[in-house]
Amino acid sequence: MKKLLKAFAAGLLIVSMAACASTETETTDETMDSTTETTETEQEAEKVTRKIGVSIYKFDDNFMTFYRNDLQAYFEELSANGDVQYDVTIMDGKNDQAEQTNQIDNFIAQGSDALIINLVQSSSASSVIDKCEEANIPCIFINRQPTDEDMTAKDGTDYEGMYAYVGADARQSGKMQGSIIANLPDKGDINGDGVLSYIMIQGDPENVDAQYRTDFSISEYKALTGLEVNELDLQRGDWDQTKGQEIATNDLTKFGNEIEVIFANNDGMALGAVQAIQSAGRVVGEDIYLVGVDAIPDAIDKINAGLMTGTVKNDQESQAKEAADLTIDAINGTKLNEPNHVYMVDYIPYTGE
């Protein structure tokens, strides 16, 4: 009996010691977790915060949706891995210049350290630059290029080098569209009459990108093939898929098999044309060709499925990173002095090959 009592007491002692050890371990773990959380909080508190105001001309533009998402993600990555916290506010300009101007005024009034602006109207660049100069904050324009006159207006002043444009040369994208058609086995001349008959679905004619893509796609095609061209129609689609579908539908009804190629200034309008082509019973690659610009995922899928001939990648990820990096450089006092303060990223043709 005594032996049993001793054994029982010894067991209780072991259990008690184990419980104490467990409690000490849990307490230590909780303390470590608490210390880690406190340290991370302190590190966040120690970071310098920079406020960046971003205005996109309209949120429901296919390409600019991917662009602003990449821009947001890159600033978040920089915030997570660096010594500076970037507080980025992105606003929808709603394709209304008055709305965007109000957003810019609010960003400045709220003490933003820099602005990134995708202009509703390229002609508004001068007034935006003046506002930012008065507030003495950097401004980076993206996607819609101001004129060289606007971009050099502050040269020789204290504000020189505090603003820039990041984009891709739309002349290059137009040339690549023309090259895609020129390099087809039949050069796009499906009926073999020595003339390329086409329709052009244009973006916003005020936008220099729309002007360049419209002009250079055709001039490059002619230079590469030596063939004549016949513009059956040119309509303004405002970068919009629904308008692209409406224009293509009307033209396919009006011109029928005369249309050999549809050029669209962007993939959004080209995707609308895909729907119109299918409804008209035409077959891309057999009795009609279709090219766009941007290489958004939906367009890539259509090309891979044989429903579009090709597109030209407007590298929004690289442009977003360049815009963010230049914004940070300007905040830190680096002068942005590329020729005419313009920073370009190359386009890339895509035909599924």
C-alpha cells in the first residue's frame, strides 16, 4: 500500500511539472508573438508615408483596368518591402474632364506628395501641369500623351524635370498592326484584286494614340506590300467594346464581303468586332482579318481560338512600374529629364505564334 501511495505521489509530481513546463512554454510563445506583433507595428509606424493620388480617365476601360491594378499591386509591393509606405488613392475620372479636374484639386488640397494622371482629355495637360507647379508636387502622365509643347513648357523653370509622360509610342503599335496584315500569306488581299479594302474603328480622334494607330497601320502596310488600299469606312468607337460591335455590325451589313480587314485602335473595340463578325457568318482567317491593340487576356484568348488575327501588346505592367518608379524618383528630388520628359516602353506584336 505504501508503495502504491509513493507511486501515485510521484505521478502527480510529474504531471504537475509537465503542466508548469507547458504553461511556461505557452507564456513564452505568447510573449514572443506579442513581441513580434509589436515590432512589426513599430516598424510600420516608423515608415515614412507618401500619399499618391491617381486619376484614371475611366474605370471600365479594359486596358486601363489591368493598368491600374498593376500600378496598385506594385506600390503595395514597394510598401511591403521598403522603408516607405505608399498610400495610393485611385479615382475614376468617369470620362469627364470636369470630374477629373475636381479630383486633381482634391488630391492637391489633401496634401498628396505626387499625382499620376491618365487624362480624360490630352488637351488638359497644360492646366494640370500648372496646378502641380503651383503646389510644387510631381506629376506623371500615363497612357494618353500630352503634346511636346505642353511637355516642354516648363523647361528653364524650377518645375522643369518634376513631371513626365510614361507610355508607348503609338506609331510603333500602328506599324505593327500593318505589319501583321502585310505578313499574311495573301497580305490581307483576300479577293486578290491588288487592293486592301478595310474599315477602321478608331478610338478618340483627339487622342494622339488613336491618330497614330489609324495613320501608321495603313502607311506601314503600304510600305511593306506596295499594294493600294481602299478605306471603306472610318468610325469613332471611343475605345468601347459595344461601340466597336455596333460599327462593325453596320459596316458588315453595308459592305458585306468587300471588307477584307478590320483595324481596331484597341482590343476592346476589336472584341466587339469579333461578335459582329460571328453574327454576320464571316470567318476570321478565311474571309476576313481582324487586328487590335493592347493584348488584353480576352483578346489573347480570341487569337488563340482563331477568332482574331492578331494584336499588339501594350505592356501595361512595365509602364505601371516605370510610372511608379519615376513618381518616387521625382518625390525624392531626381529630375526627370529624358528628351521632352517622355519615357517610352516598347510594344510587342502577338499573333499566337
